[in-house]
Amino acid sequence: MTGQPVDSVEPLQRAKQVVLDFHRDVDAGLASIDPEAVAMAFKRHTAGPNYRWRGLHPFGEVTGSGAVVESFYRPLMSALGRIQRRPDVFLAGTNDANPDDDGVWVCQMGHLVGLFDHPWLDIPPTRKMCFFRYAEFNRVDGSSADGRITDSALFFDVISVMRQAGVYPLPPQTGSSHVYPGPATHDGLLLDAQDPVEGDATMALVNRMIEDLSEANRVAADTGDNRVPADVLRRSWHEDMIWSGPEGIGATYTIERYQEQHQYPFRFGLAAKTFNGHVARFAEGDYACFFGWPNLTNQPSGGFLGLPSSGTAADMRVVDVYRRHGDKLAENWVFIDVAHWLNMQGLDVLQRLRQQQGLEGFS
């Protein structure tokens, strides 16, 4: 690879190495079921008491590396033994959503795999392998020499764990439920430096796709017609796109089935949609990603996830990870904090599970 500006590539490579070193040390503790080793890894690689961590329902925002280990990692390690990391996508970039952000963001997506031998959040164990789907965002400080991680967001799929345990809490979903594979091209781990021109092209395509949908929303508001012509999607998506959504919605294949199994249930089953922006949005090579906290606020009008209208506005914390192929998007992996969205409407699926099992408390 030639012609890439060194000053734009080196910070990304340094940030990737910070995160890889962090994961190496965390993973050693996870594999050996050693919470103290995990705590030392967080202390070594993060901003200590000023470190900010975002975790999905029921964890929320936690400040301080020690508190993160105690609230999330120690209980997880007590439930899932011998955890190993199986990443599918790994990329870094500067924050397109906030030009004033002087850090570098790194995203990794894949599965943690462990033996589900003890309850987690009172979800009953299976004594079988559990695929703990995740997308993690880490911000590496760009103003300090040691490159500490200042912010993290860990998205995971609680509903998926419930399904694997046989206590699925929702009506049947519209898409397919399975262990989601990584990119079809098997090139999602961007360990080496990438040509910035390719990342710029990917980011531009994602932003154009977002604007196409925003225009469709404006038309819908004016006409009252929530349908989106398939040709609008074809501007930025391959015909045989694969969309892998959260448990509760599932995965779909091709533009036609995507519209049938996700886009139209989403558009017709939710009202009063408000876009709240992204915390981080970036691209590298053929890959791009973003997350918000929350991205969207909407109000169920009936039908979405097979549920009735609630009349209550609720927030969606969302991750999107994309793969570009040529001049179109080919794959999209999506995480939504469905449990949080339901909880804002008065349905705590974990508390309901405890009541069904005759349990009290929180583990």
C-alpha cells in the first residue's frame, strides 16, 4: 500500500495496539476465571477513577475501572466459565460525529464464548456453550503519551442469552435467529494500516445512506406513507444485503426480505421518532460503525416486536457495524438495547423472569 499519509494512519495503529493489549490482559483473566487479573488489566489500561463505561440494561453507566469489574465482569465470570473472545470485526478511526473529539475510537465486534454453568442476571444456566454477542467501543486518549482508554461502551444481547437458556421473553420475531457469522469476506480484523481513501469512501457511503433514510422520513411525515421504495435502498445497498439485527428482530437477507421482516415492522409499528445523534461514528477500510446513547427515541404504536401500543416514549441505544463492497453496503450488524427500551415502557423482562421463577434479588 502506497500513498497513505503517515500522520493520519499512525494514531489509529497506536490506538489499536492499546486496545489489543487491553484485551490480551483482560482475556487472560477471563480464561483463567481470575477477577483480580481482570481488575489489574483495567487499572493498567484505562483512565482509572475517571474511566467511563456504558453497559446495556440492567447495568447502565459506571464510572471507575474498579466499579466496572465489580458490577459487570465479576458476575459474568461467575456465570460463564473459561470465557474466550472470538472477534470478527476490528477497526479504528477518528470521530466523524464530533470533530472536537481528539481521541481515536476503536471498535471490536464478535462473540465471547463460555460455559454457562451458573445463573447470570438470574437467567438459568444451561451447562452448555453460550455465545455472548458483543460490540465494544473504546476511546483512546489522543492527548496523553500513554494512550489510556477513557471511555468504553459494551453492547451485548441479553435477549439472546435468554433465548439460549430457553426463557425467551418476547413474541416470535420476524427475522431469523442464529449465531451471527462475521463478514463473508473474512477480512474484518483490520490489524494492519488501511488506505485512508478507502475509509473515507466507506464513511461517505454510510452518511449518504443515512441521508437517504432521513429524506424518506421527511416524505413520510408530509404524505403519511411510511413505505420506502426499494430503489431508495438500492442507492446504497447491494440487492443481496445481509442485515443481522438484535434478538427480538433477527436477521434478514436481500432488500425485499429486509423491508418485509424489519424495515416495515419498524416504520409502521413505531411513531414519534426522534434522532438523538451518535456518540461516535467512524470508518476504516471497507468497514464503518457508530453507536448512540441513545440514538433514537420513539413511541410504540402497535405491532413492533409483536407488542401492543404503549403510548410511552422510549429510548433505543443502537450500534451499527457495516461492510462496504465496491460502491454499496453488503452487510450490517445491529445491536439494540431491547431490554432497556422495554424497561422504559414498564416491562422489565429480567424482573418478570425472576417472578416466574419465584426468585428475588439481583445476581
